[in-house]
Amino acid sequence: MGVKAFDIWTIGHFVCGIIITSTLLPNDPTLSLIVSNMFHLLLELAEQDINPKNGEILETGINHMTDILAFFAGSVIGFYLTDYMLDHPTLRYVLLFIGLLIGIQEFGRELFPESWPIWSAYS
């Protein structure tokens, strides 16, 4: 979330793209790339752009685009790491767990911005 094209969250999107794509479905890297990016796109579309309480702009269109592109770029790298994840299942499951926690947090903060207990969209 941000108003600039690139911010600290851009790096987070890149890293999450690597993590999720490489760990989600490593037996089918193409499907993993498609599913992870579709889920991320839906999450970006659901994000709150304006705080209804005070009218503050939370995220701009250009920031959405760079977040989507950063996640995709990370996904391309993750695509090539799927074989590595298959050879290292413990690492895969740890990273998958971390990635899913991040996804749940993002989903909750964006869809329930007033009631989500941790880093809600309006806090």
C-alpha cells in the first residue's frame, strides 16, 4: 500500500512472488505461477484505495501496477526455484507457511479494514 510507484512494499511483493510461486505447487510450476498471480491480482483489486474515515489516499493506481509487476517478477524467479523446493521439502513447507500467513494477513487487512486486529488498512 502506498502512493508512490515504488515503496518498501514493492520489495515485499517481489519476495512474496518468489516464495509463493516456488512453494505453492512445485510439481506444476506453470500452474503455480498462474494461480499465485491470479490470487495476487484479486487481492490488489480488493485493496482499499481511500480511507473513508478521513479521505486519505492509501494507494494509487501506479502503486497497484508496480506491486503487480513486482509480484510477477518474483514469480518468474520462483518458477525456476520449484525443483529446488521439491529437493528441500522442509524449506518448502516453512516458506509456504510464511507465505500463507502473509496472504491471510493481507486478505484480512484489506477485506476487513475496520475490524482486522493486526495492521488493518486504516491503521
